[in-house]
Amino acid sequence: MTRKSLAILLAIAVMAMSVTWVAAQQDSVQKPQEKKLSFEERLQYLGLEIPDEVKKRFEDLDKLPPPVLLNTEDFFDWRMMGGVTPVKDQGDCGSCWAFAATGAFESAVLIADSIEWDLSEQQALSCNTGESSCEGGWMEDAFAVFMGYGAVGEACMPYQADDTVPCTQEQCVPLARQIGFEDIPNNISAIKNALLSGPVSTTFMVYSDFQYNCYWHDPTDEINHAVVIVGWDDVMCGGLGAWIVKNSWGVDHGDSGYDYIPYNSCGIGRYTQRPIYADGAPILSYSPDSISLSVSQNGSASRTVEISNLGAGNLNYHLDAVQSVQQDSFGYFWFDSDSSQGPQYGWIDISSIGQVIDFGVDIDDGNSGPLDLGFSFNFYGNDFNSICVCTNGWASFTDSVSVEYGNVAIPDPEPPNNMLAVFYDDMNFENGGTGYFYTNNSDSAIITWQDVPDWRQEGIFTFQIILVAPMSVTYQYEEMGPGRLSECSIGIENGDGTIGLEVIRDTTYMHNFMAVDFNWEPLPVPLTWVSIDEGVGVVLPNQTAFVDVVFSGDGLSIGTYDAKLRLASNDPNNTVNDIPVIMEVVEQTVISGNAGNLPAGFSLSQNYPNPFNAATIIGYDLSLPAHVELGIYNILGRKMITLINEFQQAGKHHVTWNAEEMASGFYFYKIQAGDYSETKRMLLLK
């Protein structure tokens, strides 16, 4: 059984052992809304109205790149873990928004407190202060009620499918209070990550031919229905994958009230939100914060990363190995001045020494090209002696025709190519500003956009490109905005638009007095020398996961190799953390002594016997003298016994642990010998 499976089973066991407490006012009541509606009648009561400001908010959010996926399993369903309340029926009222919000919030309470409340959708319908009603509405109006007064029970405010029913929440005792909600971007990884905390409300488009099981319709801008996503199945729907959806059309609909909607079908996943019930977030703690080690050619060594959860909610993590510097497939990489590895900002004013750029007749969308550099500049392996400049915040070594203003993702095969996108957006010199070009005709050139407004005149922008032969590119940003900072592309791209390095697109990133530097170096050795055991998992509150990472010198030349272990988690304050790794590969040697050949490296053996019922032997090898600490930990990651804590000579060693007074179960043993650290698991059975 994997550690992830064990964690999930433990979570299910804890939930199963919980005592479900339901107050007297939560006793089953006969709802006035009992008549069954046909599908055609359902279509008349699809009530979802999304405010314009919400659309804009999600439009900006959906431009973010997908996050690291924290759970790579192909199936996840909160119904199997006791995290979903019963299916309900909205009847002949366009109140899907209230049922989606209430259903997601009921699950949040159930998962946190193991209490299955039947909360009142009528409260959301009658007491919201927005414009949500039976004619349609938006989930946030329900969330506002639950955050303001608190959610009351169905028994106190029974559902009437009628928005004219008076708000009587003051006569009811709040059962749970929502403390907030989170907007989730419309991409599969982001929604899956959010689902790890609990079901989420979402929206999609119901068409007249809709059916519950794997219905496909091309993505659409139209949205008319709100539901609750409770899980996913990547294998369903012929391999398309599907969201498991709790609808509000009663148990006679679909699969006992549930739909299976393929990813991206009908716009599913747009406008997704997760209600926040309690401050039960996980808190990530990890060790070590860096790794430095030596391995011999054809040898290997392992280190253990300890991932602890100091918070109240389950911690989901993903540990992966990445290159120290992220490069495109040609070898370019970038750093900005906010990084310790980045360039120093230093604006170069060329307004008095440079030539004013002539963009032609159309100074809204104009191209200057070509301008003579006076030297040779290498870009993606080709040498260029001139450059073209567009009003819209980009330059190209070859494109003197395009005036493209609709910034696209980088790379893109469509023109412009051989491009330097410094602030690729719709700029307009008709409203002011000047372009300058300067070259020293030796090895350096500068292009400046000075005080240029964007087309909507939401900001005024001053930025520049600095070229230094043979191939160094620097962007500098002097005065930017204040508006439109989230509507541009920044990066570089090769001649056919197949290779490029995108810094950002349509995301607020740059600020005044900032520099971004692009440089090139040979692509590093692929990270086949790092392997991770169980890099994705769940850590329950107050527990620790031990992840083994193996570093191999097999097939590598003598030298130093660097990388990073990237630890992503759902700790809201530590979503991504990097653990630097430096591995030195040395020539394999054999050290001889009075006791014969010594071990070629440090290692920790599996205990023997395992499982064991009283005592077990733990062996370990030291290739060099070192201070050794070897301890026993319980399943919560707490040290119970220190077996060794002393300086020892190189050689083969072992120690016996007598566990007669310990309870049956899993235990971990960890060795720390100099820089070497490793952890293994053992099982005591009595």
C-alpha cells in the first residue's frame, strides 16, 4: 500500500468514526415543492445570471497558467469519503445558484466538522440583498448571506421555490457561518486542486439535447446553470475524462441526481468557486531546505525530504525535480531584477542622443523597419544587422510589415516572429509619446518607447530594449501604467514561431524601475539523475510524509550538476517552494584499510526482519568517518527513541532496536551522517 493510499484510508476511517450530530431542527420535513418536472419544464427554470464585474474578474483569472497538479490519481470522488450531502430539487424556480452555493457549503461543513446539516436554500432566495431570485441569480449572493447572518436550517426556513417568501432568518439560529470563498480558474488542474479541499460550485450551459451521461457540446460563452462538482474521473467518457456533478433536479434525474460531464463540455468549469467554512488550512513545513552531496560515477545516494503538516486541513503536495534555470528548447533563459540572480535596473536615457523613430503614416499601428544596428547580433542562432520596431511594444529582426497589436501567447507561428516582445500590447502614438533608437555602431543598441499611452488611455508607458552583442537582451521599465498592466505579452521568439520564452501574458507582473534579462547557455543534462519515490501525496494534520529522492551518477561525467526539487502544496502561504540541489560526481574509488574494502558510499539498509514482533536489526554503511544520529519515529513523524548519536569510523555498522514495549504499527527510522540523510519504514506486529 502506498503512503498516499494509507493517508486516504486514514482520512476515511477518521470520518467514518466521527459521530454525526444533527440538531432537532434538522429533522426531516416535508417540502412544499414536491411535483416532478420534465426535462422540458426544467429548461424553463435555468436561472443563472453572472454580473459583469464577476465576468471580468474571472476573465483575468483564467489567463493565469495552470498550477502544478497536487493529485495525479485518475479518480477522486467526495461521495466515497462522506463529503457530500443529499441531492435536492430546486423545482419550478430558477434558483440553481442557491442550490449550488448551499450544496458546496454543506459539504465544506461536513468535511470540517463531520456534521451533515440540511441548510436552507430558501434563506438564500429570500434574504439575499443582491438581485438574485427565481428569475436567476449568482452564487455570491447566497455566500453573502451565509457570511453575514450565517446559514440556517431547512427546518426553520423550508424551501418554497418562491422568492416572495419573507426573510425570517432572524427567527432561526445560524448553524454554520461561512468566512469567505475562493475563485477558481477555469482549467482542469486548478479545479482538481480546489476539489481536494471539498466540492465546489460551478456553471455550465444546458442545451435542449442535454443528457446526464457524458454529454458533449463544444465550449461556449453561454452559461445558464449552476451545479456542484464533487469529483473527477479521467477514464470516463471514452477517455475524455469527466467531472462528477451533483445537480439540483432531484434524485430521479441522471444517476440518482448526478451528472457526468466531460471536461470542457458545455463550458463546464467556468465561474467555479470554493466556499471557505473554517480557518482549517494546512500549514507546510519541510526539511531540508537545500541538498548538497557527492556521488561516485556509477554510484548513487539518497536523501529524504520530510513534508510536515502543522495546520488543521489536509496538506496535498507534489514534489518534482526541475532544472535550476528554466530554458526554452534553444537554451535562452531569463531573470528579472526582483531576483537575486537578475540584472540591476539602470535606465538609459537616449532622448537626447537617439534618433526619433519614423513609424510611417499610421502612428497608431506602425512599423519602422529596418533600422541599421551597425554591428552583428546573434538571435536564436542567426546573425542580424538591422531591426524593425512596431508602435505596439515589440521589435523584430525580420518583420518590417506587421503591426500586430493583439498580443498572443509566445511562441506563436503567426507574425511577428524573430520577435522581442518588451510590452506587446495595443499602444497608440496618436495620443502622445515618442520612439527613440540609438546605436553605438559597435556592440550596443537601445530602443525606447517614451511616454506612450495605450489605445484606451488607461496608462502611460516608458520602456526600452537594450541589445549588447553578441546576444544579450535586456528589457527595462521606467514608468508603467497605472492601468492596462495585465494586458500584454513579454518574451522572445524565434524565426518561425516554434520556440520562444514567455515571461508573462495578460498577467499583472511588471512595475516601475524593473529590468528583465535574457541570456543563453547550453541546455543542461536532462534530470534523469534524479528520481523521486511517491512525489504526490496527502499529509493529514500533525503528520509527516517522508519522500525518498535518489541521486545517481550513472553515465555522468565528473563534474557538478545542479537542479531544484520543486515542492508545490495547497498551503495558501506556501504554494511553491524550491529546494536547491548540488550534486558533485567524483571518480569512483575504493578505500582500503585494516578491515578490508570500505563501503563506496553512505547507505541505510532495510531493517531485518521486517515485519518484526520484538526486535529488529538496522544496518548502515559509512564510506567516511562521520557523526551519526539514528532515531525511531512514529507515524506522526515524532521522534520516540534515539538509537545512535555519536561519531563513528567508516565501515559497515548495525544496531538492534528492541520494541517489546511498543504498540503494533508502522514506524520510521532515520539516519543523519554528515550531509547524508535517509528514512525508511518498518512494521511492528505483535
